[in-house]
Amino acid sequence: MSGELSLLLTIGLVVALSSLIAVLGFARALTGLSDVNERLETYAFIPEDTSRRTANRQRTQFLRLRLRLNSMMSAFASESLNLKLLSANWPISEIEYFLIRFWSTIAGLALGWLLFRSFFAGVGLAIITFLIPDILLNRAIHTRRLRFERQLIDILVLVKGAVRSGYSFLQALDIVVEEMRPPASEEFRRVRREVGLGLPMSQALTNLNARMANDDLYLVVTAVNINSQVGGNLSIMLEAVTTTIRERIRLFSEIRALTSQQRYSAYFLTLLPFIVAAILFILNPDYVSRMFEPGIVLCVPIGAVLMVLLGNIVIRMMSKLDV
């Protein structure tokens, strides 16, 4: 037993030393090159406030480290992950997200091993810490897209009014950036930045639709792209698109109201077996605990849970209608 413990301690020490050497190597590689501005300051002094110069220098060094880190680990970059980070508006790159998941997994493994003195507990905690960033990212994407969807009608009304007043479409987008709240202002500011960097308007709007993944926005982007190719009155087209989206929202709200009974019935029927099992366990624990004894009897609660979940999925599919 002592031999196994010493072996585990040796393996842990080797892993810790390897991680420390890797971190020191990365730090040395990142800080090895000197900044051009620092070398120029030797010959040209620009009078500036000391605190501001220190803050700007620290910010420049931090940005330089990020750029070097991303360039060194560019093999781990992914277009799909980059799109997800842009959709959530997280100010990190895909390399930094990968490193966050990697080191959080290592920390979860070490923490579980130290707290519970079990390798399997460490693996379980490592799996949880590995999944948490992805869950938070998907949650942020869903929340942001939902907020943008609620702002879409106001955006169209604002753009339509600006175009009718004589503004161009780009100038109307500037008004949206100034008047609307995030995420609409952030997304259209990104569209203006992409157009300013030379990207065609159609491609910038297509990128916006890829980030937000909204059917109504796809309708707007398609209408604007067609108008830019064939010409015509943009305000009239925006009016028609706005009316169509309003009717879709109204119809979707009516369908949700009509199918609310089925949806809440699915929730109630799914939770009812668990509530009854909890009440029976409180009243008679010995009677309920027999169902969880090893053997053929254990298949009963497992099959019941699977059938309840299957019934919930079937009811939700029956009450789901595409508008």
C-alpha cells in the first residue's frame, strides 16, 4: 500500500514539475522579444503623465503577450469556436478559451484528488470543470440572441425612419449604434467596422446573421442584399419586412398561448413521478429503498426514468410548431 502511495506521489510530482517547466517556457518565449516602442523611447522622449504612461505600457505588454500566445498556439484555433465567442461577445480568443478549459480541468482533477483522496472523484470533478465553460458559453449565446431578437422590430423601425429621412443605409446603421442598447449597438458597430475595413455590406450582414442565427434577421439581410443588387425603394422594402416579422411574432405568440396547456402538462407529468417517489421515501424509506437494491429490481426505476423522459420529449415535439 505504501509502495502504491509513493508511486502516486512520484507521478504527481513529475506532472507538477512538467507543468511548471511548460509555464516557465511559455512565459520566457512570450517575454523574450522587446517592444519597438520601448527601444524608440531610448532616443525619443515624449512628455506624458507618468501614471498614464505606466498604464499604457502595461496594457501594451499585455496585448503583446496575448498576440504572441495566440500565434504560438494557432494550431488549436477553430472557426466554429471563434463564431461562438463572437456570438456571446466574450473578449477572448479561441486559444484563450482552450487554455481556460484545459487548466480548469487540470485544477478540477487535482482538487478532487486532494479533497476526496480518490482518483475517480478527481476525474469526475475534472469532467464537470471541463463542461462548465461550454455550458456558460452556450447560455451567454442563447441570452444574447434572445435579447437581440426582442430588439429587432425597434431596429427596423429606426432604420426605416432614417432611410425615409434621406439617410443612407450605412448612416442609418450609425443611428442604430448610437440609439440602441446592447447587443444591437454592439453587433451593428461590428458591421460598421467590417465595412470600414473593406468588407462588402452583404458579407458584413451575412456575418451578423451567422452570429445571431435568427430567422427574422435572415429575412432582413436577404431583403437588403437583394435591394443593393437590383435597386428599388429601400424604405418600402423595410416596411414590408417589418410587417411580415410583426405578423410572425403575433402568430407565434398565439401558438404558444394555445399550446401552453400541453407544455405545462409535459412539465407536470415529468416531475410527478419524482415528487411521488420523494414523498414515499419520506413516509417509508425501507419500502422505496428496495427498488434500488442490486439485481433485476434495479431495472424498474431506470426504465421508469427513461420512459418518463421519452414521454416528455414526445409531448414537446407534438406541441412544437414552426412559424
